[in-house]
Amino acid sequence: MSARVAQARMSRGLAKPSLFKVEIPRAPANGQFTANDYLEYYCKQASIPGINHDVHIIRGHARQGVMSSQPYGVAYGKPLTLTIIERSDYHSYEQFQEWFSLTYNSQQNLTDTLKMRYRNEFTCPIILKKYELPTYNGDGQPIDFDSMRTEVGFRNALEINFESAYPSSISEIMLNTEARNSMVEYTVEFQYDRYDIFINKDAELTTI
């Protein structure tokens, strides 16, 4: 492939992994989660999980190495993992702990048992938005594909909705007397049922 053709294929530039935003809508199921504004800037890492088929192997002329496969299910990559930089009042950490505690009821009796709640009492959607740099027209003005899809100068290129999510794991927080110039970080893992990806199709119809 020639350099000219390769450049034409990349006329909108490379996608950047650093531009994203996590949203957890406030709801009784997550304890009225209030750390969204903080996560917008201090969620250090997130991922768009993979997806694959579970398959049955169909043996045809097996002795000749001829085999095919039949999909019978869809497997979403789990868990969804967020890495967060914490501030000194541990606000977001507290919010995730409160949401996690909603997954069970503590029965204070002689056996001190923990009884899990029904999942519809603590699950809610999580939205992951992937932004890209704006596309410009011939006049040097940014093209607003849809005024609702452009936020603070970036294009909302992808939006991933995770259905029925809940925190299944909150990692340890490492403390170290020698780590004076480091930040406190922790990860939260979420289970979910499935996700839907919405792609900004208008961007594909725009020429620069």
C-alpha cells in the first residue's frame, strides 16, 4: 500500500485510548451514587470487554481434518474493571463500598449470617462513553454531527451501555511508608448481563 493511500485511510487521525468517561446513574439500587463528577476525571483506566461465541464442534470428515462449528451462545468478556485514583476523603471509595453492601443483608444474630439480596434490588446500568477529537470541515470549523453527541469539544464516537451491573469486587488498597510520592489507587470489578454498543454513524459520512 502506498503512503498516500495509507494517509487517506487515516484522514481522521488515530483513536486515542485516553478520552473516555464513565457514568453511573443515581438510583436506589446503587445507594444514590454521587461520585460521577469525580469519576469523570479520576477514573484512570476502563475497558470495553470483548465478546465471543460459545461453539459446538461439528465433525464432518474428521479423518481428513474437515470440521466446522455451530455457535450456540454469546459470551461477554467479564468483569468490567475500573481503576480509580482516590482523593484524601475517600469519597468514591465510600460510594462503591455502600453500593457493594446493598448486595446483602446482615443478620445480627448468634450465627452472624449474611443473606444475599435479589439482584434486581442492587443492579443498574453503567455507561461508558468513548470520545475522539473533533472532525473539522473545510472552513476550519468543528463539525457538530448531532449537538447532543458533542461534549466539551470532543465527539462521542462510542457509547457502551452495560445492563444490570453491580460491583462484585473492590480491590485492596496498598499502604506503604516509602511511597511518599505515589497516589492511592484501587480497582472495582463489575458483573453485568450484556452490553450494547452505539457507534456515531454520522462521523462515517463526513469528509474532511
